[in-house]
Amino acid sequence: MGEHIIKMPDVGEGIAEAELVEWHIEVGQIVREDAVLAAVMTDKATVEIPSPVDGKVLWLGAEIGDVVSVGAPLIRLEVEGEGNVAAGAAAPAAAASRPAADQPADEDDGAPPAAPAQAAEPAPELKTVPKPQPAAKPPITSSGAGAGTVAMAPGAPRGEHEKPIASPAVRHRAREAGVDLRQVRGTGPAGRITHEDLDRFFAGKDQRPAAGGLVADTSVSEIKVVGLRRRIAEQMALSKSRIPHITYVEEVDVTALEELRGKLNAEKRTDRPKLTILPFLMRAMVKAIAEQPRLNARYDDQAGIIHQYGGVHIGVAAQTPTGLVVPVVKHTEARDIWACAAELSRLAEAARNGTATREELTGSTITITSLGALGGVVTTPVINHPEVAIIGVNKMMIRPVWDGSAFVPRKMMNLSSSFDHRVIDGWDAAVFVQRIRSLLETPATIFIEG
């Protein structure tokens, strides 16, 4: 029998490290060649790591959420034959004592840190061990109570107007936490409330209903931010910290657009996709960008350079079971309404299934964000750094609009758009949105080339 070390693979494009987001195996498990061992994430693309050999898992080199350098030992397998570990090499430590995720691989043989030479045991499942609680003290009888003190069994509920017994330190701690001590069971002499009683109350293990049957929930859950959620958090923090946003909101009458869209969908060929409002918006953006190419850009704030693009690569924010991703419709300027709709549908499905590639999730020059029916009246979208603009689609609603002689019902929708104020002035932002509005309100002009 031999041992085989699987290192963090090179996922391409000069990536030096990736975040471990999922284990598909555990210590002691038998795996087969080509079985998926783990999933790692770089930027917004998730890559699965397959096993190159059959074997038994001896050691896992990282935990979920760790950032692992390319070439660092990740998994150790027991295999038939010699394996790829030099004879006499020490076995790795158990999974419970994994090396730091950013620790570089050993330059000689890539082996993990040395450990005693006995067989590796499966790492025990880590569990949160509750703090030991003191045993409840026996009831205090009247003979044990001080003079003038009414005896009370530990933990007995207090009356609504009865003052709880507690030291100043306990009272201060409860006051800071916003806790009514009448709701805390005391286990001290004469029902005195101790710090241990507060600990139990905060842990949610010793709460009783307040007046009206309501119970204060003081529980706190700790959720590690990993994977796509951490990427989103980092990207949003980067955008808001570096980009001075200016948000411009405009109301658009989409009555004519909705009538046209309904007719096109009713008469569409079987080989064409169903049209939503987004393909129309994408084509309107292409036309508006042709008149204001500065909107189709990325700002390199490190070098102080604006990269202005000829091709319009529109990202469309999509909600998936794992979080928000932005698939990109490349070269929208070269696609008609139906081609935009088909590509958008394909990318959205890939994003929801988690099969979208890195290439399909990067390279956008301007982004659309839409919450559909939940779009609200106004939003303040965050720019997809390092882009300089984002177009937000709000909910469509029927509103009364004055036509000069009477109020008539019209289908109205707001566009809430944000711009990088370092690159785009407020006037230019307004002109851009007004041009999009004009195109959407007279949708036939979207189809006119030139």
C-alpha cells in the first residue's frame, strides 16, 4: 500500500489561490477515480476537483471557507501500489490539526507536516459543547431564610409586581442586555438570580412566557461567511468603498412596449424564445451607448485609467440558490432582440444550475439589475466594480397619467440607475437614462438600425 497526495490544482488564468467551498468526501471514505472530491471557488466560478486515483481518504488539508494556495496539499489517499509520496515520508497530522490554508506546499515533496507514524483515524465531528451548568440548589425553607425573608423555591416564577433578587452586577448586566429580570429563573438563596442564571437565560434554555404568553428570544447564531456569499460581500464592500455613487431615477411609460411585446410573443416562431422586457432594454442600452460610449467602460482606479470598450457586454444580475451572480451576454451590439433573449435564457439557466463557466460570469462592461415583480418603486443599485454604471429595473404598475385632458391608466415602470461620479457627470447620466426612456416609450425605434 502507498499514499497519494492531491494538491490544490491550477485553475488557470494566473489564479494563485482558491476558496474551498464544499467537501464531497470525509476521512475514512473510499473514493473511486474521477469521483468529485471537493469544490473550490475563484472569483464567481466554482470548480470541482476530481480524484485521479482510487483510494481511501486519510487526511483533509483544509476546512470549508479556507483559502488554499495552488500547489498546497489538499487531500491524502491510501492507494494500491507506491503512490506519489516518497518512501518513508511521515504521515500527515489528523484532519483536526490541518495546516493553515495559506501555508505554502513543501518545496521538496509537497508532504503535509509530519505526525506520528500510526494509522490515521477519522477526525471526530466537531461539535459545540455546551457550558456545564451548576446543579439546581435545593429549595430554601423558612428555617433557612433570614429574618423577615419569605422563602422561595429556586426557579419559582415571580409575581408581576414582585421585585427580583439579584446583585448590582447581575442587574447591570441584565439592564445592558435589555432583559427583564422578572423573566429569569433564580437558583440562588431565596430565588436570587445569579450570573449562571443569566447565562442559561441568554442561551435560551431557561425562559418562561411573559405576560401574554410571549417569550423574548435572545439566541445568537454564528454563520461563517464562505463561498459565493463571501465573494458577494467582498465585491459590494469594494464597490461602495471605492466608487462615489450617483443614483438617477426616471419614470418610463411602457404601455406601448408591453403591447408590442405581447404581439411578438403571440406571433413568434417556434424556434424563437419568449420575450421579456429585458431584451428590449438591452437593445435600447446598445443604442444609447453608441451616443455616449463613456458609459461602456471600466475604471482602473489603481492605475487611474478608464478602459472604454467597443463591444457592449451586458451583465444581468441573477438570483440563484447560492446567491447573486452576474452572467454576461457578450457583444449585445451584434445580437437582435431574439438573440439577446435566447442567450439571456441560456445563461440564467446555467447560473441557476451552477454550471455557468468563469467566462460566462466575467467581462461585463455594464450591468442590469432587476427584481422582477418584487422590484419596488425605487432602488439604489450598487455598481458592479470596476464598471461605471448599472441600470436598475423596478416593478411595473398601472398608474393614472394625465394626457392633457383626462387621467388615463398607463403601465409605468421606474428605472433606478447608479453611475460612478468620478467618470460620469450627473448631466451625462440623465441624458443616458432619458435616451433609454425615449426608446422604450417608442419601441419601434429600437428596431431601426443606424
